[in-house]
Amino acid sequence: MTGEGLLLAVLILGALALAWSTLMAAQEQARRGASRRCRDLGLQFLDESLVRVRTRLGRGRNGRLGLVHWYRFEFSADGSRRHGGIIEVAGRAVRRIEMEPWPQPGEEPRQEGGV
């Protein structure tokens, strides 16, 4: 392998390592953000439920162009029923968290549809 070929291979490996590191940091930020929100609301964050569903180019809070990641997660209010949520992470900052409605303690589960 020539010196130029070796340099190119090292640059490509470095770029891949940086991309992987960025994805792992965003995932950890999403996990912490979703867990914190659930804890603040008295809910159980279902730890193994975090899944990246989308990544796109977008602008962060500082206006700089970067990757924006959306993760789906699940939580439970009573330990038996699962509810879903979405968390949006731009760079290393949580931008938004949306959660499905869940029954309050003593409240009957909500049924979809009308009578």
C-alpha cells in the first residue's frame, strides 16, 4: 500500500470512528433525557426500549448545521402497560420530548374510539 493509500485509509477509519462516537453520544443523551423526564413525572422508563428511528441534517440551538436524531422509547405508569414517547436530540442537546397520554393512578385505561 502506498503512503497516499494508507493516509486515505486512516482518514476514512477516523471519519467512521467519529461518526460512531457522535451516534453513541446522541443515544446516551437521549437515554438520559427520557429517563430524567420519566423520573420527574413519576413514571418508569423502560431502559431497553430506546431505538433510533430517524437521523437528518438540521440546525441546533446555536444555528449550526449538524445531525438531528429521533429516538422512540417506552415508559410505564403502573408497571404493566407500556406507553410510547419520542425524544429529539440535536448535537448533544435534547430539543423535544413527546409522550403518549397515560392513565393516572386509580384511573381506568383509556379506550380508543367512541360509543
